[in-house]
Amino acid sequence: PHLELLLPVGISFYTFQTLSYTIDVYNGKLEPEKNLGRFALYVSFFPQLVAGPIERATHLIPQLRKHFQFDYQRAVSGIQQMLWGFFKKVVIADRMAVYVNEVYSSPADESGLTLLLGTYFFAFQIYCDFSGYSDIAIGAARVMGYDLMENFRTPYSSKSIREFWSRWHISLSTWFRDYLYIPLGGNRVPQARWFFNLFIVFVVSGFWHGANWTFLIWGALHGSYLVIEILWKRVNVGFIDRIPKRGRDILSVLITFHLTLIAWVFFRADSL
């Protein structure tokens, strides 16, 4: 516990980008890049290096070969997205962090209502933090002429955990889908193995965020949610069908949001 390692900034992101490049070349999806400078630029592309989105070589390297002329409209659009990202990060996330840090630094001293409010705040703090960084990266790249992938798409309006993961940190969830879940067999295996594949992918995702039991439990919770969701859909629950569609949609969004909220408690907690 007293050993402190000096790790390069953004190591988790460029490790994943280099892995995806290597695997795609190995599988014949991508020709090896002969230009060392261009490859180095792909690995350490500065707008998104430390916070994503995690780019694929098949998407970014071809853009690095192009010559871009300055485009006023593109620059304005990029700067607007950067400003929106700064607003989410500095005005919303950083202000909420003050309250969240106070609550989570000594949870035993707080009331239930204070803890609940702190967890609600954290849900929006982490969203505005992550998506704000992504907006800044995507906007900065767009000013220079590069197109980075969308990383967040209003995830808290999701009606299921599966939909949540198609909207939250999209570059990370699709990376795990393509380079871990599908190679494990995906859903083209017996049901028990399918559930194991889902579970292990999310546990590894938790480990990617940090080598701590809290992150592993966060990942395990989301893996369990997905398995339960699949089983739940196979059960014909008649009373749900009697609820008007609008009501079902609202209920689904609320349940999904609060399931993610429970998992966020473990993600934010300093220890078990």
C-alpha cells in the first residue's frame, strides 16, 4: 500500500487505443500504419488523450492523412461545443462536487436526506464531468478539422440498463463490446455462458476505472442489472401492460435512473 507508481497521464486511454489498433491489424480490419509520426499522433491525439472519447484507428488514422483548410462554420461549431463542455464541467460539475465531497468525506455524520441529496448530486456531477470533457475534446478536434465519435447521449433518459450503456461513455462500452464481449462469444453461446460474458465484461470495466473493490462492485452491479433485465423481460407481467405507455416510459426511466444511482454510491465511496 505504500508503493506509489508514477504513471503517464492518460495511460488508460492510449493503452486502449493502441490495443484496438493492434487487434484490428491482427484481424485484418486495418492496414498497418507505416508512418511512425502519424501512428504516434493517433495514440496521443491531445484533445481526447486524458478523458476520451476512446478513438478507433479505423476512424481516426484516415483523417490524419487528410489536409484540412480552415472552415469558419466548423470552427464556430467546435468552439460552441467546447464552451458547452466548459459550462458543464466548471459551472455544474465543479459546484456540485463541493457538496458531494463534503457528504462523502464523512457519511456517518450526515443524515439520510443529506446522503440521498449528495448521491443525486454526484449522478449529475459525474455526468457533467465526463460529458463536459468529451464535449471539449470533440469541439477542439472539430476546430482543427477532425471528427471524434459521440460519447454521451442523454443517458439518464434511458428506459433500461441496456439502453443506458448505449448512451453512457459510448466509446468505452463499444470498446468492451467489440474487443472483450464478442471475442468471449457474446450472446451466441448457451444462456449461462452469455450471462457470464455480460457479468465479466462489466467487472473488467469496473477494474478499468480503478483497482479498488468499490469499482469492481459498481461493475458487478451493472452486470447483474443486465442479467436480471433479460430475465425480467421473459416473464409476462400482466399488470405492467395495463399501465398506459406514457406511464410505463416514465416508470422505466425512474427505475433505470435509480438503479444507476445505487451503483454510483459504490463508484463514489472512498472505501467499502
